Amino acid sequence: VAAKAADNIRPAGKVPMAHYNVFGALLLSAAAPAAAAGNADAVDAYMSEAAVVALHYAHGDRHDYETSFGRSQLEMQRAHQCAVLGKSDVALKAAGKVARPDLRAISWGALHLDVAQAALAMRGKARVAVKALLTAYGVSPEWAKHQGLWRDAAATAIRADRSDAAKRLEAAAGLGLRRPPAYTGDLTI
């Protein structure tokens, strides 16, 4: 549906930035189900076209008509597609290219859930996953608690890492009665 909608509004000639925004957002929306279906070729095609559109965004992402698009949104979605497709190293590199001010808060939380998934798929990256899950929780405890993927990733990360950060994550994942101190350190990957 998103791919067809994008095709119907493909920019031709000079168009307002809002038009590019919606077009780019639709391309990213088409890539997500392609990744879920394991169709890496379709993901690559949508992401490549979206990358060309993102070249118009020299001054950060835009948020028009309740859509978000730009270079950070592109990399956020690349992190998601790659985490889903099992390309964890590429997912973490893409996440590292995202500029925090460009994303809405919930997108920042979702990005960190993807970082956690990618990190948990890699040997020796459990602490990165813990920090990412704490960041996602810090964005919205209610959102995190209602995400089965967050709860599953938290359980896996807690079993793999017994640091103080993992203990805070365990408190958050428990009954959700108290909010742990936010992780304020660097998310060095």
C-alpha cells in the first residue's frame, strides 16, 4: 500500500519540501514490511530511493503532515530494517548516524529498541543492549512496558549482563512500579 501511494505522488519537477517529506516517509513505510517478510532486495530498493530523496535535507529532518523524513529518519529506519534482517553490525552503524534532535521522542525510543535487538544478536554486546533498553524506557515507560519486544529483549539482556545498569533495567522490567534512574552515559557502540 505504501509503495503504491509513494508511486502515485512521486515528485516531478520542482515540488515543496513537504512533498518530499511525504514521499520519503512512504518509501520508508514500504521498507518495513519488506524487511519483516525477509525481502532484502525490496528493502534495498526502497532504502536506496529514500536515500536519494534524503539528499534534499541539508538542515535536519522535517515533520510535515504528521510524517517525519530526512537523513536521521532514513538511518533510524535502516537500523530497524537491518536489525530485522539480521544485519546487526550495519544496524548499529546506522543507529550511530542518527541525530537526536531530528527525531520525535517516540522514534528515539524505537531506535533504541532496534539497537537493543541488534546488540543482543551480537556476541559481547549485551551491555549496549541494556543501555539502549534503558534509553527506550526513559523516553516512555508506558510505551516500553506495552512492547512485547521490549520486555523480551529486557529479559534476554538481564540474563546476559549483570551490571548495575542491568539491575536498573530489571527494576524497570519488573512490575513497572518505579522508574529507574535514566541512563545518561554515552551510547558508544
